[in-house]
Amino acid sequence: MPMPEATEYKTTPVGHPTLVLADLAPEQPSFSPNLYRWARESAHFYGDGGIAEGVWRVKPGTRAAEHFGSGTLFIGYAINAYAGDTDFSGSRLIAVLCQGKKEGRHCFAGLAPDLESVDGFWDRYLAVGRCAIDADHQESFSGGERYRMDGETRTCLMCGAIHQRVLTPRTVMDESWVSSGH
């Protein structure tokens, strides 16, 4: 059987060229203990430093978007074992954050072309921790409070982002039917 033709998609040869496991240690509250545990058990590191894992986002309008949802994050790498190999080795990032080492690693057949690299993820993670995953500050994280509250202002304890409270009035109409007595 002939080998399939090569498919063009962006690959990253290394997730981060110098990052080592100790850099991910959850000594700071902004770092995920579960991401560290997963990396310790399932990530691939190079002997001279560097992690092979990258963070990838599902592209909209793809088969993966229909299955996982557009924008879903994965951690891992394209396998590229032979010309035309489109398999991806890794896990959904949210599963890693929730399950840690229990999530393990999976081979997703044909997933790589449906993903785009989240460039600079590891540098951002090292700077702001879990806020690199939730830059819009929409999620809560276990392991302590995420914000310091001061009146109408909150400050993210992980990255220092400051948010002002905004109250938006809205009108709500309730409908009911009342008998007219006939």
C-alpha cells in the first residue's frame, strides 16, 4: 500500500527550548499542580533541556471543532512518524488541569491538521501561570483565591490584572394571564 501524501500543517519541533520539569513546579500559587503532575508522568523532555510539548488550539470549521469545540486547547505534539502522518500525541489541556497524571497521554488519529500552535504559551505560563490558559479571567481555579477584592476593584493574585466592577441595568418583563371573570 502506498504511503499517503504529506499534508501541510504547522508543526513546532519543540514546545520550549529550555524549559525543564523543575520550572513547572507548583511552588507559586499561579502554577497548576495538576499540569506539573501530568508533565512529570507524561510529558517528553529533551536530555539537554527543553520540553517537546506545545499547547495547541482547535481551528474553527474543522472536524475537530465539531467534535471538541472550536478553541479547545490541547497539550502535546504532532507525531510525524512518517510522511503524511497527521496523528497527535497528548491530551486536552482542561483534562490535564482537572485530572493531572491520571489523564495520561492519548493518540488522536488525524488531529494535527485541525490544530494551530498557541505561540509563546510556555513563556506566558512562566510569567503569569494559569492566567496564560484563561487570559480573559473567566474561570475559577482550585487551590485558593484568584482575586483580592477592594470595593469595586479586583486584582488577580496570579498575574496582577486589575478589573473594575461594572453593573449593567436590564429590564425583565414577566408575563402572566389573569382571568377577566367571564
